[in-house]
Amino acid sequence: MAYSDKVIEHTENPRNVGTLDKADPSVGTGLVGAPACGDVMRLQIKVGAGGVIEDAKFKTFGCGSAIASSSLATEWIKGKTIDEAETIKNVDIVNELNLPPVKIHCSVLAEDAIKSAIADYRAKQAARAQAK
Amino acid sequence: MSLRDPFATFGLPPRFDVNLPELERVHRELSRAVHPDRVASSAGRKDAVERAMEVNEAFRVLRDPVKRAEALFQLRGIEVGETNEPKPPPDFLMEVLEQRESLAEARATKDEARVSALESAMRDAQKNAEARLTAALLPGASADTAKAEIGALGELRFYRRFLEEVSAIHDELLG
């Protein structure tokens, strides 16, 4: 199966690969896995004033499409508010990367990773608010 | 997807811990018995072709631990597959991710000993998941008993992926 040019481009030059400090209260960490293929993906966001995502990093162990999906996701969510980032749908990723049907689950994984990072950030904030 | 019981096709008890040499022996026997070339009439040949396909399909399921476990869950009416199974717990995913990171480092530094150490830890984890599946999927075990360990099936797929990566790295470091 041939990868689209955009997938190849992201796989060869993935954006925002790396780690943010998990213990930082302004960092949300999303961890998702696809049992069907054994791929794992970690996506982290650093949220600043007004709920704006200042930085995003990812680490993905999986196929080219999974790497490209998470790379694109971090590019898209940087500079957005968490509410905006939450509206990103996997079909947006599918369309941008021209993913074939067998690789759609990779884009679902990236959408889940964004949502799970945001949920983690919100849970941290709620816990802090309660502690005060 | 066919709902035919692959264990019945092979005349074996529906257990997760199959004996692989035994499985291969039964496969050879059944394949010989149903070979279409042994049948003279064309109608008989059509039956034999179907039967041969059934035997091969059953063998494909039974020799693969993941497919074998899936079949044992399905025989109890439990749906499997990514959308039907519970999501892997975060602690488990964290562990897998960390192991994958260590493996990537070991690959980059060509540290064969470290690759082997990671491989052996993963094989232990795989054995543990397989033992849990064996216990939960014994003949006569209820659907509830089986379902309580469906997470072990998900784990097995991650371990398999990890071990595939390990064998690719071994090849790379040898070559």
C-alpha cells in the first residue's frame, strides 16, 4: 500500500516529537493504544493563559500513518484553545493526510490522544481548585 | 466471519493452551484425508475443497494465540476486536510506551544485550497473559469468567507487536 506524500513528509520530518514534564500542572498527558495493531501514542499539551495550547509534543510507536496523524495533530492544536482543539475530528486528519480506509484507526487514535490530554489537563486543574 | 468452531473441526478440546506439535500432526492428517485429488466425482471434489478450506482456516486460527483466544471468546458469545474490547488501562499503556522507548534507545546504541533483556521481560509478560487466558478460557468456563480476563487478549496484541519489533532489530544488528 502506498503512503500519501503528506504521510511520508510527516514520517520523515515529524513535528513536535518529544516530552513535556508530566508533573507540571499546566501539562496534560494523553496516552492511547490501538490493541488491533499494538500501536501506542502519547500526546502532551502545555496550556497557558486563556486555555491556549502553547506547546504540544508527541511520541508514537506505530506505523507511518499513526506517526503522521499525531504529528499533524500537534501542529494543529498549537495556538488553539483547548475548547477549539477538542473539536478536531479524526475525519479532518483523514482528509488532510489522504489516509486509506485501513488506516483510519490511526486518525481515531490521534483524536483520542488529543481528548485524553485535554481531559488529563482538566482533571489536574479541578484537583488543584479543590485543594485550594 | 465464519462461526464454525475451529476446535471441533480439529476434534480438539476448546482450550487456550493447545499443544502445537499435536495441532500440526492433526492438521497433516486432516489435510491428507480431505485432499481433493483423492476424490473421483466432481461433486465429491467440491465438498472436499470446502472441507480442505475449513481445515486450513481452523489451522490458521488455532496456531495463532491471538486468533485462538478470540475464537474462545466468540464461542462464548463475547465480541472481540478493537471497538468491542475495553480500552487498555493507562498504567499498562505507560509501561508499553516506556518499554518501546527503551527498545528504541537500545536499537540506536546497537546494544544487543539490552535488546535481549527487554525481549525476555516481554516474553515473561506474554507468558503471564497467556496463563491468565488459559485459566479464564478452560472448557466449561462461563462467559463471565472469560470476560473478566478479556484485557489479557488486548495485552497479548501489544506484546506481539513489541516482539516483532525485537526480531526486526535482531536481524538488523546481525546484518
